[in-house]
Amino acid sequence: MMYNYFSKIMLAFRFSSTLKTFFKLIINSKKYSYNYKRNSLHGKADKLDTYLFKVHNKTFTLFMRTYTGDINIFYEIFWKNVYFIPFEFRTNIKNIVDLGAHIGLTSIYYSLIYPNAKIYSVEASIGNFQLLKQNLENSENVELIHSAIYSFDGEVKFDNSGLTYNHKISASGDSIPSISIKTLMNKYNIDKIDLLKIDIEGSEQFLLSQNNEWLAKVENIIIEIHPPYDISYLIEDIKPYVFTVYEPNIKGLKNIFATRQLC
């Protein structure tokens, strides 16, 4: 527990471009953690804080809310490395599609690793998308797409309640446009997806099991799955496209990784 605490402090110190950012991140992290553990985040008046970071000699401004879960996602991506890709599969990554881009943290993470790749960041939540635009406004290699990714084009209901990283397609909520992967690829002239990141709060079961012929044009997938969809369903859905699937804790993975590169 103490190791984790100091490890987070060291990450904050290493990333922060100024002492002001460092202390702000530490204080707001404690605020979030304290209220999360006491189940008292709901109803907290939240404000947007600005952080100045420097990573890989690249300085960028990041906007995050304290009480809606943004800070938690920051640590998941940059501290826990939940979207880490094994090194042997990092070559020839030119097109990255980030499904469930939230406020842009995964897109930033991958842009630092693959500075020459084109990234398509897809986010359905209007509140998250507004921050996504702010966080990535100076990223020339990122295409921002406000839509719900689904197995068909049309409209879906979207639930914006709760922590911002739990917003999802639901039986009730606001009606928003949905777009299929096939349409996304056609619209943006994507001939192949070298890396597909999926974190869409349960909708992966529909995305991957229905109208999924586009998987033939995907090389690598890193995915967070949600019950009742489990790894056995995932393997069955992508089996026709000859992927090799690696479970978490293999090759340093935190999420499930599937690749066609060994086939």
C-alpha cells in the first residue's frame, strides 16, 4: 500500500512540468481517493483543473475534473499502463482507433509511443468529448469523432449518469448517433486498423459479435471486457479472423490483447 502511494507520487513528480502542477495533482488525487472510498463523490461540485505535463520531452496541457473519475483514468493509463502493448507488436503501427476515448488520455498515451501514427478518437459522452477536444486540440495527428460506436449505424440510447468513465449505451438515456466500424473506416478512408483499443462499457459484446467482417482489416486489439461478456465469448467472436489471444498478466499485459501478427 505504501509502495503504491510513493510510486504514484514519483509518477506525478516525473510527469509534472511545474511544481504547481505536481502539488495540484497530489492534492486532487487525495481528494478523489478520499471521497471515492467513502462513496461521497456524487453531488460534489466539480471544476476543471489545468495540469502542465512533460513526457518524452513533449510538453502538453491536460484538463481533468477531480470528482468524476478523470484522475483515476490518468493513473490507470500512465501509472498502471493498462493499455501497454508488448514490444514485439509495436512495429508498423500507422492507424490507431481509440474506442471509448473518454477525455483523450489513451490517445495521448499512444501518441507519445507512436508519434507518427494517425489516431481516431471516438467518444459518445458529450461532456467527455468537450474535454477530449480541449486535451487534443493541438494534436495534428488525431481525428476526433463524437459518436457511439456500435454494430450498426443509426441511433442508440446513452446513459450519462455516474462516473464519466462508466457512461454507456443503455436501454434508457439520451438518443445519440451510432456508427459502425465499417462506416467509420469508409468515412475516414482507413484501409487497415493496426491497433484497435476498445473500452466501451459492455457494448463490445455487440460490436464484436454482429456485422464483424471488418475484423479482417484489424491487426491488433487491446480490450477491456465487461460482464457478462468474458474472454471465452471474445475468442469465439474473433476466431474466424485468426487472432492469437493473450490474457492479462502475460507479457506484462493488464488488459486482453489479440493479434494477427503471429498468424
